[in-house]
Amino acid sequence: MGSTKVTWVGGQTFIGTDSTNHSVVLSTPDEGIGMKPSDLLLVALSACTSVDVVEILTKKKMPPTSYEITASAEQGSEPPWPFLKIHLKYILRGDKLTDKAVEQAIELSEKKYCSVAATIGGVAELTYEFEILPAE
């Protein structure tokens, strides 16, 4: 079981520390110092699925040579502004990548392995797309 800590450092700025003692700065957009907490949720989702996708493709002997993911979200218009829809776009490069392998890796991540997707998916509609760019 993981545990985290958030420490207030003044104004609307906080330091979040994870169970392995790594930290991230969080703040409101007005403070302009750290990441918005709601954006950190999108980053957490993106990072969680990224670990899975890269690992799965590497195990299939199709390692990406570059990888990027963007998350866009639609939030409710009233407080607490929950995420209603989240769309992930995976952009990969690799000599051996195939559409089938990439799609399988994404689906395995989002439906079986990614704890963040499993949690958020019960609240927000998760969608994705991917693009395989030519090898450089």
C-alpha cells in the first residue's frame, strides 16, 4: 500500500511527496509555481499507461525509439469540476511497431494493468488514439 504526503509551503503552493520520497511542486495557476493538481491527475494517468505500453512493446521485441502521450480533458462546468471525458493520444516511433501491437499494448494497459485508468475510468469516459510515426 502506498502513501503520500502534501506539505504546504505558503500561499497556494504545496510539495507532494510520494511513497518513494520523490517530490513534485503543486500550486494554483495564480501562483504559477507548480503543477495544477487536476493536471497532475492527467499526468499520473499518462505516466501510468506509458510505463505499461513501453514495457509491453519492449517485451514483444518492438521497443519504441521515441514515445509521447498527450491528455486532453473535458471537465464539468460546476464545482467540483469533475473530469467527464479524458482523451489520450499516444505518439510513437519505432522500426518494428505495428498498429496491432500498439493497440493491444494500450488496451492491456487501460483495461488490465494501469491502476490510475482503472480508478478514473469509473468516473470519466476514457478514449484514446495512437499514431506511429516513421522511424528517424
